[in-house]
Amino acid sequence: MKIFRLKSFDEYKEHVEKNRTNYELEKEYEASVIRPGYREFTVRGISYPANQYVDFKVDYLYSDGQNINWRERLICPVTDLNNRLRSCVHILDFELSPYPESVLYITEQVTPLFQFLSRKFKNLIGSEYLGNDLRPGVVRSGIRHEDMTSLSFGNESIDHFLSF
């Protein structure tokens, strides 16, 4: 995965222009793997979080019905993570490099990403927003409630905050 650090809209526009050919090749590849007439199919590739080759599930969910939403619908059968979340795991590992004992807070708790990260980090804390009638930090039916505008954590108690 390539990561580009762009600091302004002008840098973004310059980046797009410089990489236009690469982006066109990516679009051509995406078009070449689509199976006309099929609403669901697989594409072989490497899943970074699973650390293996897999047959990614592809479908038209979250799309306009004509174009596949590659960001959301290239699902790893091992981790159940979509393309966007697998790239976030990749960036988490390479850019933040948390230790297994690091304290991570993620603004979700009932998702495949939370399940995946909980196997990797023993001090993972997850939550969901359960409504404005609850105090942040309250646990209801095993789900922790937090409000990003008023978190319940003490100062410097979390090593990494993750929100997707």
C-alpha cells in the first residue's frame, strides 16, 4: 500500500494529475474483474490482516446498482473486514505501530473490526453511542456507551484513539 501525505487541496490536485495514469490502470483492472450478470462474485488477493491469499467477496451493496463500491464491498472471508477497514488496520500497524499491551480506544464495539482488534490488543476498549440519555462510560447489555463530545476516560489513559 502506498501512503501519500498531502497538506492542501492544491497538493491533492497535483497528486491526482501526476498519478492519473496509475488511477486509470486501477479503474481498468477493477472493470476487468467484474463478472457481468453476477450480483456477487469473488476476487483473489492478499488480505493484510489475515496474512494470506483469500477470495474476497464482492457485491453491489452500498452502490448505485451499476458500479461496485470497492471501498466498502471487497470483504475478506477470514476477518470479515471490507477494503477500507483492512487498509485502516494496515495503516494502524505501520504508522502508529501500537504494542500488544497498548491501550486503544475504538468508537465501535459490535463490528468485525472490533472483534479483529480485540484478538490483537488485550487492552482494547470499544464503545457505541447509545443515545444522549446515558452517561458516558455506562455499560448496558455488555455495550459501553461513549459520546465523542464528552468521553469518560481520564487524561493520558489511552495510547491511541481510533474512529472510522
